[in-house]
Amino acid sequence: MLKIEKFVVNPLQENSYIVSDETGQCIFIDPGFYFEEEFKEIKDYLAANDLKPELIANTHCHFDHIMGVEYVREEFGIPFKAHPDDAFWIANAVEQGQLFGFNMNEVKAPDSFFQENEELNFGNTSFQIIHVPGHSPGHVVFYNKDEKVLIAGDVLFYGSIGRSDLPGGDYQQLVSNIKNKLFLLPDETIVFCGHGPETTLGFEKKSNPFLT
């Protein structure tokens, strides 16, 4: 049974997730932790739930989604994984942050890279990796078919979609990928977004003004 704990962090209100199952193993998805109290909160959560971190898995590597990567990687001694097409964002993390007024520490390269249609596995849990560029070139989403859960990063939001005006973004590509990849999944799939509340694919098919 999956447990998905959402932490709304940093000044951009990014959703960082700790995903665990009954084995006690867990992964971090998009650790955007920035303030000291946010780092304390995740350590307290892990301790209280007796969880063992295994991996950092990023949907994409815009600066607000990688602010906490180095802290988590060093604190728990776990690898960091992302898609290779977003490597340039990691290499320019400090400059990214400065453009938006943040002091970012350097983020080292991922320990390994995701490829489309491979699986992300930990404990008894498996997520399918789906490459959905458009918001960023290396954006992936994580889909668990058993529990119909989609961790979607900044591709799809409640009533909206990700911005496509940053380097490597492409509006038409983003819309096409949502319709031709994500909308093939079951309507009841719960979507955990990179910002804002959860939604479902069925609701977005019917109601999202960018996609109807």
C-alpha cells in the first residue's frame, strides 16, 4: 500500500513528496526543501514512521524542484536520478536560482539517469517512467498502475498545465504529450502535482481549459 506524503516547501510553494510502502522503504520525489525547518520536518517524519530512504527521483530539474537534493543525498547517503535531457538545468542550478532571487548551492550531477518505459522500483512498489517533455526537455512522470497514482511534476495541474516559456519548453509538445500519453491512463488516476492540489485525469480531460 502506497503512502504519499506531500510537503509544500520553499517560497515557490513546490510540492515535495516522500513515497513509502509497507516495507518501510521510501523515495524522495522532487526535494525542493530550502529552509532549515523544512529539513527538520522531513527528518522528523522519517523517524516517526521508521522509514528508510532509497532514492531521490526527480520529475524534472528546475531549481525549485532540486533545492534540497544535495542535503538529502548527503544526509541519507542515497543516489539522485533524473532524465538526461534535464542535465543542463542541474549544471546551471546556481544561475537559475539567482535569476529568481534565490541563493542556490551547487547541485552535483545525477548518479544515474531515467529512460522512458523503464521502471522505478523500491520495496514492493513499482512506478512506470513516462517521458513527457514540453515543460522541460527531460520531464518524466511516475505512474503506479496498481493504485492508479500519477506523480506528475509540473506537466499537469488542477485546471492548468505547466509553463512552457523557459528554455527547452514547448507548448504544443506539452499539450500533445498530455493528450497522447497521460490521457491514455485511467480516468480515475489521481494526479499529484508539482504545485497546488491533487486532481484526477478524468476531471482534467473534461474541465481543463488548455486540454478540452
